[in-house]
Amino acid sequence: AAKYRPFPPIRLTDRTWPDQVISKPPIWMSTDLRDGNQSLIEPMNPERKLRFFEMLVKIGLKEIEVAFPSASQTDFDFVRKLIDEKRIPDDVTIEVLTQSREDLIRRTVESAVGAKRAIVHLYNAVSPSFRRIVFGMSREEVKQIAVAGTRLIKELTSAHPETEWVFQYSPETFSMAELDVAKEVCDAVSEEWQPTPERKMIINLPATVECASPNVYADQIEWMHRNIARRDSILISVHPHNDRGTGVAAAELAVMAGADRVEGCLFGNGERTGNVDLVTLALNLYTQGVNPGLDFSDIDAVRKCVEECNQLPVHPRHPYVGDLVFTAFSGSHQDAIKKGFAQQQPDGIWEVPYLPIDPADVGRSYDAVIRVNSQSGKGGMSYLLEQEYGFKLPRRLQIELSRAIQRITDATGKEVGAGDIYDIFRSEYLDR
Ligand code: KIV
Ligand code: ZN
């Protein structure tokens, strides 16, 4: 039991979380082509990356981290390809990641020269265990590394005024760091960059590894939101990972606690257990009446593209998109859903039991909603017969037919479709 330390609590005396709900979407940043890509068994080739990039643009992402250009020639070439072949729409900003080392920074800036607008994203780890175990560095040394990287990026980018440069700094391992250290490093970086309210810089506060419950991450974000210097010139960004399975909750609470921006991946790809899932976040907003500004009206097309590019399947129970998430097998659920469909609300408010979202809003049909197996009662099979064949069976017949179907589904353990139900109906009643 003593092997893992409990996370130290943060005491806020005057809690003033701005909201209990999120009333406007954060700025979204997709890191599918960077954090997502670097976690794949086989990283994307340029064709897959380009296809993914174009799909991200199509659904409305305006900030896309496209590469870690100093890490591989493929990544460097991909950024050049986007710029040289003019593949980046005017309203889309690309982002490139770098560690704080002179040669890596030079290569990173070089990759993005000529873009209309580009975010250069500098990071170094700041938490005590990384300082001690990985780098053998003091707090002061960690701060100096961040400041030196910032200074060099400022110098190199100012030589290319044709690009609108935005600077982003991430104190990597923020969620495991002392807050005063994180603030000290971020303040020193912003002092060096000198952002203004008109030309803000981004301070991204990554979980890196999710190591506490989501309210703790939100408290850390709120503390930074209240205490960071030059707040009016800084966009606070969050970068949750999902190691405890609470990445979405962490992002939502962090936005309520003051974050302006969220970095994540579609369907939660990313290092280890993934980055926060941008699809779930966006559709959670949508189902509470907030337009997320991202278009998932054909979610199956988005899923197909992501599955093919990442070469990873999306789970059948994944929120909003999994094959089974709009399906009810159980009789009581089917009955409630049928009643909900029959009584659509006059004010247009969606109120169908067991369905938090209208499947049609994400391009799903109703066909898959009601499916019949041994768990289903008479409601499901009579619904399918009526929908597909126009038969409205009397109640007594529904009960009889349902028993016949249940005998079969119990014996086979399998699902039956509308066609099977019709065949059973025929053999029991029509062909006799
Ligand atoms: O998770 C992380 O800390 C990162 C940084 C590079 C932002 O991906
Ligand atoms: Zn990450």
C-alpha cells in the first residue's frame, strides 16, 4: 500500500470556478499527427498523414500540430510539403513541436518558414522526478533551458516576418510538478517572449501522465489561471492524457476552471492510453446545447478515415461512434425508445429515453437502434416487422411470435434480423 504516494491536495480558500457548465467551446487543437502519430506501431506515411490532415481541416479544426520535425526526416518533409504545395487553408494554423536544444530548434523553425501562420511549440519537463531521475537538474537549470529555447525561437522567427509566428510553451509533466515551479518557469518564458493581449502566446499545461483524479488537474489549472503572470496576454491550454481513464472529465473540469484551449486526438489516440478524445468532448458539448464548432455530422466517415490512417480500430462501445452505442437489445430499453420516438417533443427538444443524442445528428440511421436477440421482448421484433414489412401484429400474436423467436435465439445465442423474424413468422403462421 505504501508503494504509491497519494496526490497532495491543493487548498483553494475562495473557490470561484467560473461555471458549473461549459457555455462556449474551447479553442481545439488536434495533435493526431504528432502525439497520436508518435504512439502508433507504424507511424503514418506522408499519404496517410495528408489524408488525416485534410479530414481534420474538413471537420473544422483550425489548429493542427502536424509534426515533430526534428525527430524524423519524414516529419520535416511533411511540414515542407504542406507549405510548399499550399495545402494549408488560410484560416488553419499548423503547429510544430521541439525540445529546447539549439540544433533541434533551428531545424523546427526551418520546417515552418513560409507558412502563413505557425505555432512553434517548445517543451521541457519540469517535475521533481524528471529533474532528479531523467535529467539530474535543479529547478533553476530547468528554467534556464526553457528561457534559452524561447530566446532562440524569438531570434530565429523574427528573421522571417512573412510568417505570423505564435509561440507555445509546455512545462512537460506539469501535473506532477510543484505549482510554484511551473509558475516560475512559465513566467520566465513569457517575460522572455513578451506577449501582448493582441499577440498572445500559449501556455500549455500537459498532464503528460494522468496521475490524479480530474478535479485535482482542474485545481492545478485554476491555480495557474489565477496566479500566472501576464494572464491577459496568455492563452491557457490543457493537454490531458487518459492514464486513469478520466481524460475527458479532466478536460471538461479544466475548461470550467479557466482553460481557453484543449489539445487532444480524435477517438483518443495518443501515447499509452491516449490523449483526451476530442470527438467525445465536442459531442458532449453538442448534447448540452453548445455548438462545438466541429462537424461530426458524418461520424462514420471520420471514423473510417481515422481507423485507416492510424491502423487502429475504434471500440464498438466508444461514445457517440461505436457500432453498438445506439443499439438496444433489451426489451425494456426497446420499449422506452419506441415510446420516445412516438412522442417527439413539439418544441423539438430531443427526449428519447436511453439515447443521449439523436443518431441522425451524427449521420447514423435508426435501423441499428433496435436489434433482437434472446434479451429482447415482443416490442423489438414487432417494431422491426412493422418498419421493414409494414405488419402490425395484434398483441396476442406478438406474444406468441416473440416466444418462438426467443426459443430460437436462446438455442443459437445469436441475434436475428428483420428478415429472420419475417421468415419465422411465415413458417409459423403463413406457410402452414
Ligand atoms: O504529454 C505531453 O506532455 C506532451 C508534451 C510534448 C506537450 O505531449
Ligand atoms: Zn502528450
